[in-house]
Amino acid sequence: MQRPASQLCYFLGPRFTQWLYSAETLCRVTPYQILNYVAQKMLELYSANALVWAMHANLGNEAALLVEHGFRLVCSEDQAASLCRRNLENAGLGTALQLRLDVRLDQPDEWPEADVVLLNPPWGQSYERQRKQHFDLAKLQLGEQSFLELFDAVRQRYGSVVVISPARSVRFDQQRPADQVLEFTKLRILFYKTLP
């Protein structure tokens, strides 16, 4: 399905013609303007030169915008690895970040060094199958573990975490209270700075 340029610009930003995508990967993209708000809030909460691990980097567009805001990036992705690598290299960002497309989430001893972790997991069919207000990100399965288990392990190790979650769902921040929250029509962004 061909998407209109205005829709691609909304999702991918003004340089949308540089990005390679599929229908599946595009539906996982955080819209460009929302990601600008996220990056600005991250600059307020974390060091401007922080090393951010974008664990689910998808197309790489989120990583690219964070680099433009001055963050250093470690980028990993298992489901869209080839698109992610090509997009980031095409954008000339190969030297601005580390591409760690081989990271296994079930092997914490392989996880990269980072100051902040960006968690934007693929919600996939588990989100689409049910009434959205009952979707529970905490129960989303990522391989052998739930998102809640992954979040707890990441928070314990790194402390500072940003979670991108659907607004119409069970509130993840009721299960794990956040330090700051940004609310949008379709997304809720949770910022964790201090350990529980």
C-alpha cells in the first residue's frame, strides 16, 4: 500500500524520503514530532551527552533524531535489523552510533554499556487482537520473558529508562510508577530517572 507523502512526513520527519520501511515497521514508528518532545524531555532529565541504548530500534529513525539532539546511541534491533542498518548507514550516522544488531535480550551479560535505555517494544498482534484499553504492556511476551521482567532487569542495571507505551491500554506506570509522564492521544511516554 502506497502511503501519502504527508503521512510519511508525519511519521518519519522532513527527511522521510531517506528512510526504507515496510508496512510492519512503519506501524511501529514513533511519530517524528512526538519523538521531538521525547528527546527534549530526555535532555531535561538526563545528561545531554548521555549514551542511549535504543533496544528496539526498528527503522532507526528514533535513533537518528536522538543523535541530532546530541545523544550518543547504541542501536539494537532483532525484527528489522537489515532495514535499521541500511537506514542508519544511508543517513550517514554509522560513526555517530554503535550498531549492535546481535544483542540478545535474554543474555544481560551481552547488553551494552549505556546511561539511558529507550524501550519501545513491538506490541504486534497482541495489541491488535484485543480491545485496546485492556492491552497490558507488562504482560507482552518478548521471547521467553515478559516486558515487565525485561523492564525490571533493565531498570535494575541501568536506572534511567524511557518507555513508549500505548495510551489506550492498562497503564504501565500504575505498575511501575514513573518520575515523569508525557501524554499524547495514542502514546504515553514514561521517564524513569531514579531507582525504586
